[in-house]
Amino acid sequence: EYSEIPSTMRDAVDSSGKLLFGAANICNHFLSLDFIINKVLPNLGSTYHSASKKIPYMDPISRETIVPSHNNGVKLEMFIFDVFPLADKWVVVEAARSEEFSPVKNEPGNAQDSPDTALQAISAQGKRWLEAVGAVVHGDGVCEISPLVSYGGEGLEKYKGVVLDTPVYLDS
């Protein structure tokens, strides 16, 4: 967990400037109910990570909610990766972030991790897929390909040589 390693390790880069510890866990996990019931629940009850947090509280005199400017409490957390050592086998799949992950954690209009940035990522992916088969995509508008048409860029050969003006939505 990035919050539990020293910043020197978290920020360490190789000679090309690439992070040494740049892999992330996007939390796409497939766990069997049997594994959860028989391995996780009996063995994970006291595995906690502590995190200092700014915790709002009520002032008993003014009855106002106080939002602290500094950490004033400790939150006990459990992480999905705490179950990894309990498994007899575990498989990891590495993927390019631009192809597989665009988080939505912030409000629309935010320049990072918002519905807008997710839409930009899906549009850029659609353009890459079409250009890879020889299509020409013009414009800065949205280019979206229905997952019923292509899930990973396959089956788009009929667009070879086709010029598409954005915005475009391919649903057949």
C-alpha cells in the first residue's frame, strides 16, 4: 500500500525515469465464496492498518461541526490485498492503464479522475482501436464504440479506410 511505504521508495525511479514500484491494484478481484468463508473470515479478524485522519467532530458548547485542520484521529482500515497471503494460488494480470483503467473519484468538471476524464479515456481508446485497423478519425469530439461491437478492439476491420467525423458512436 502506497500509504505504508516510505516516500523515498514510493517515488523511486529507474535510469529512464520510470517508477520502480509503479504497479497499482485497481481492485478487480475474483474470489470464491468458499475462499471467503473458509480462509478469509476465520483468519482476517484483527488485520488492521492505521491511518491518521482529519475527523470532523461536534463542539459540545456551540453544537457546531468542527472540521479540523490537522489529523486528530486514527482510522483502522483493512485492504483487499490482506487476503492475498491466505490464498493457495493467486494470479496477477498487468495491463496498460490507458487501456484498462480510468477511475471516477471526483465530481464532473474536475481535471482528474472524474466522469469527464473517464469519457476522454474511453474516447481516446476508441480512436486508437479504429486507427489501428486503418480508419481515419477526424475531430476532437467523442468517439465511442459499444462493447456489443468490440470489447477489445477486435472486429473493427470493416472500418479500414473509412473516414469518421467525431462525435461518433458505433453501435453496429
